[in-house]
Amino acid sequence: MNTQFTKRARLFAGLIAVAAWAALIAQAFIGAGPDIGPLVAFAQLMRFFTIWSNLAAAILMGWIAFRGSIHPSLPFALATALAIVAIVYHVLLASDHHPVGLDWYTNQMHHTLVPLAVIGWWLVFKAAADNSWKSAPTVMVAPVLYTLFALVYGEASGFYAYFFLDVSQFGYGQVLANILGLAVVFMLFGLVLLGLRRLVSARA
């Protein structure tokens, strides 16, 4: 059953969608060059889970803004994915990554502002009853689908976006174990967000 949202929730969802689309389009033009157009550059960006998550934010938040309703598991899964994107980047990658100019803007949008906005939106506008503890496994769907795509792409191109998916280095057995571990991590993060949501609802 879909959840219906207020005009205020739809307005903020629309603003998030516009910001996410703007950053994605800007990133595509950053990657373009004399021999590669923005569409091809964007297609290459889809090798990364960060882009998958931000594209999902642009689409789902836009859907909520225009349609006013969506299945409650989708914003929950999106908030979980973006929370992990932000945490992994700022804990493990930010110290070695120093973008400048427009790339700095898109980097902040992809890894900080869009994740915070989506998580904040979900905490404020979602009813606590929409997501019970039983819904936690749904957050594992997106990372598993992405890793399957990443494995197919890696097998065809030899490029693996993340080291733990590199079949040539670890073999399929270890990589599948890594994927299972990743799915469990997503579910645990989902449980943390559900707990936080219940805490916010209790204080409201």
C-alpha cells in the first residue's frame, strides 16, 4: 500500500529531486570531452554505486513530488543507500580526494547534501508505522542488483569500480562472500535508521 504525502513533503521532495538532477547533469558534462559526449560520460559514471544512489534519489523524489505517493519501502531503502554512500566517502575516501571547481560542487552534492537531504526528508515526513523491523531486508535489494551489474560489467571490460568486487584478484567465491557481507551491512544500517526514525517519532 502506498503512502500519501502532504504538499509540504512533496515540495521538499521536488527540491531534492531538482538538486540531485542538477548535480548529475553537471557531473556528466565534467566527464565529457572532445572524444566523449555527456551521455556517454554519464553512462560511464553508472559504474559507481554513488551515481546509482543519486540517480535513484532524483527519480524517486521527483516521483513523490509529482505523484504524491510511493511504496514506503522505497524511500527507506534510498535513505539507507545514501547513508552508506556518505559514511563510506567521508570515513574512507575524502582524505585522499580533493576535487576543485565544479567537480567540488558535484562531489559535495553526491556524497553529502543529497544524502543528508533524503535522510532528513525520510525522518521528517515518513510515518513511523510505514516501516517496521520486518522491512529491513528490503534495503539489500539495491546493493545486490548493483553488484550483479558491476560483476557483468567487470567481466566484459576488466574494470571493477570497487576492489572487493574484483574477480580477477579474489575469485568468485570470495567476491560472492563480499557481496553477502555488503548486503548484511546494508540491512544493519537500515535497522539503525529505523531505530532513529522511531526515536524521532517518539519525541515529535
